[in-house]
Amino acid sequence: MVDIEPYSYTTFRSKPPNYMTMGLKKLDEKAWLTIDKTYFDFFAARKALLAMHPDEVIQVTPDGEEACEELLDEVVSFLTDKYPKHFDVFERDGRKYIRNRIIKEEFSLQKPYDAHPLEICARLAMEDFSILQRSEFSSQHYLVASATLFPAGWRLCERIGKSVSDLHGPVPLWKSKLSQSVEHYFSRLNDKSCMERSTFFIQIPTPKAPLADYLFVQKPQDFFSGTINRLFPEYVVIRRERQTFRRLPKSNTVVFTVKTSVQRLTDLGEEERESIIKEIEAWEPDIANYKGLPLWKRVVFGYCNGGRVSVEDDDLESDIGSLTKVSEAD
């Protein structure tokens, strides 16, 4: 287990922000990247996905190569400064390496690399990374590189190279309203205006599914691969995302990170049960449908409001059991 102090992540909001504002708040730059007690479990899932789906979890365009190298420098510098007990840089035979003491891996920090710089970032951190670059011709930002091991209902190979306005095609209100706000924000982003936000999904994973399988969601309907017609609170998983936005100074690109964590509905405290209901009720109708509200509303709301439910323990085996009550670290 990673022996570090917990980081207080954003919980559900009893007074949710307007959906159009995206719920942005100023980034605590000392918490740009965080590790927590689930590092081993999530690392195993990430390692499995990199082995099984290498071309589906990492994509880099020629325009993104330089920024990936810069990102690796930033990630290594951050992790070694913040977590010196777990990460350090050393020299061997005239070459620099980053050592991950948690899982006992090391990677060269000089060419030729042991793996692509973006893959090294994905193997060191718990976050997924996406890099967006502004085009001088269209003045829009384009996705030029991404290590997305835990997609939330989309395929990376279909998004790489696309502009911000086209990135989230199926998401309600994205192209008509949200994409313009995001593009405007990216254009103004600097080292003084780094931001973060949080969001969550309700997920019904297949019983006994490995963690890697239900974190790797490429289609929205796969959030509900479990037993919907016999749904109990113990089957329901809260999938949270902590997202950050900052700019890389040398390449002038935007780095978007996503840290995914999971928790059983039945592990929520009383205050969180009340807050999650209020936040869900504040969703726009199109967003509620997109996130599958009609499928799970009765069970989730019933449980959070103290309703009586039945449970069948034999169907509940899953990796999620050891990952509840997730804490993050300073």
C-alpha cells in the first residue's frame, strides 16, 4: 500500500454549478497529479490495457511528438518533487532514468527511450493525459496526442486529430454550446489560469469483471454491461473523474488530465447520498438521458433516500470491492 496522506477530492455538490460553466475552479498546482492507496490495483489495470489494446489507449500525431517529450519532463519533475519516497531520477552508464519505487520499474529519460514518452507518463502517473495544440490556420485546438486508458464512453482512435468542436460529438449540448466556451478557455489558458473540475458517471459493471474491463469503456452503453433488470444498490458503482487543465510552456500546448476513481454506491456516507441526489437532479434532461438516468434512477434514488432494497450477495464478486472509499494523496 502507498503510505501517504490522503488528498481531499471534490465530493458531490449540494448546490451544483450551472452545467454550461463546466464547474471549473482554480487548480491547486501542488495537486496537479496525485497518487493514492489504489495505485497497485490501477497500475495493474493500466498495464493490462497497454498490453491488450496499445493502439486504442495511446495515439500520437507527428505534431504531438515534441509536446509528449516536454510532458514527460513535467511529469517526472512533479512526481519526484512531490513523492520523493516513491519516484527518483538516477544515472547509470551516462544515462538518466526515472525509477518508480512503488512497482519497481525504471525508464530511460533520454533517447532512445524504453517506451514512448507518453506511455512512460501513463505508467508513472494515475492520470490519463491528452495534449491539444492550437492551429495557426483555424485558431482551434486539436487533439494531437493522448494516453487515455480509462475512456468514458468513447474511442480514442476516432478522436485523435480532431478539433475541440468535434471531440465530443455524441455529448448533448457539446457542439451547439459547450465547445465554443471550451475553445475560448483554452485560448486564454496560461500558468495563472490553470483549472480543474470534477464529474461522475453511474456504472453497472458486469459481475466478477476485472477492473481493467470496466474502466475501459468505449461505448456509452457499456457503462451498463451488468444486470440492469435485477439491479440492486450493491451493483452500482460511482465512477468519478478529476480533470485538470494546464499549459506546457515550451510547446504552448494544453494538457488535459483525467484521474478516474471508483466507489460503490453503498459506501457513500449520508451527506454524500443527499448531495449526489441534488447534483443528479440538476442535470440537463439531455445529459441525464445520456448518462442513463432512466436505467438506474429508481435504485439509486431509492437507496440514497433510505428506501428498503433486496440484495443477492452471490452476484456481487468484482474487483471494485477493494477500491471503495478512495482517498487521494498530497
